[in-house]
Amino acid sequence: MWNNYGMKNIPWGEKMKNQICAIWTLDKEANDKLEYTRKALTDFSIDYEPIYGHITMAHFYDIDIDDIVEYTREFVQDKSTFHVRYSIIGLLSPNCIACIPTTSGKLLEYYYEYHEQFDAHCDDWTKIEKGLWLPHSTLYFNPDIDLGPIIMGMARRFEPFEGKIVRLELSEIDDDGIEVIYTHKLAESSNF
């Protein structure tokens, strides 16, 4: 079962505890391309908020917030912007349509490097040991309707593209919502 954040549901009666997500955020051009694909939702009379294009690198539970902020600050200091290649859209689960980049290059390298410490605090979907991590940008999540026609509408609009990763952010998730607690703008890479 999934909660309102599109993540595994917390058992009944249990409060969320120190959930922190580490995400790579995309530049405006990549967000615009994801948004163009999402415009298919208007064909189905679905209202939606603008996308905040990102790729979750880690989803931590029961972790000391100060420790993970300091660790992330040290990790990201020497990192520069990099590209990811969005090659397909698909159903990430029966309830979630996502745009999926190729899992290679800096995206994969930094995933393994970042998880050298604190991997034991990650959920099953981002933990290295489980081998389930599938980087993606969610386009639409709804557990109550058939997404088949919607994904077909999005597929007609989608064209593969390269997006640029420009920031690393940490967000705290609790019963009140999501709050960004750390952000680092990546240095511009000279490889572009």
C-alpha cells in the first residue's frame, strides 16, 4: 500500500520517524520537457501541479538529521553538474507513471559513492544490498484509476532527451509534509 507521497505506507498508528530523501534536481530545460509529457493529463481532465523534476538517490529512515546533513555536505562539495539520459516512460508500479533515465555514468557512480555510509538506514527501494533502485522522475501517481490510457497519451508526447542535474537536496518528510533541509548547487562542469 502507498501513502500520499507515493512511498511505502507506514503501518497504521505509527508516526513517520526521521525520513530524509536525498534527491538530484534537474535544470529548467529538463523540467520543461517532463512537463510537456505531463500535459497529456489535460486530455483526461486531470488537474496537476507543476513538476519538481528530481531523481531520488536515497530514502533514509531513523537517521540522525545532523549526521546525514554533514555527510551530504562533505559528499557533494567536489561534484559538478552532469547529464542523465531519459530514454523511456513506463509504469513504475500499477499506480505510478515515471520517466526513467539510463542508470549509468555519474548517476550510478555517485549512487554507489553516496551509499558507502548510511546504506543500512535506506528503504528497500534505494538500499544497495536489495538491488531494487530504479532512478526515475515521477510524472503522475494515482492509486484510484486505470493509468493505461494516460500512459499511452504521455507516450505519444514523449521524446528521449538529456537532462542536466544541477543540485543535490535533502528533504525531511513528516506527518506535516516535505521540507527541504539542505541544498547544494553543483559547480558547472567543464565537460559540456
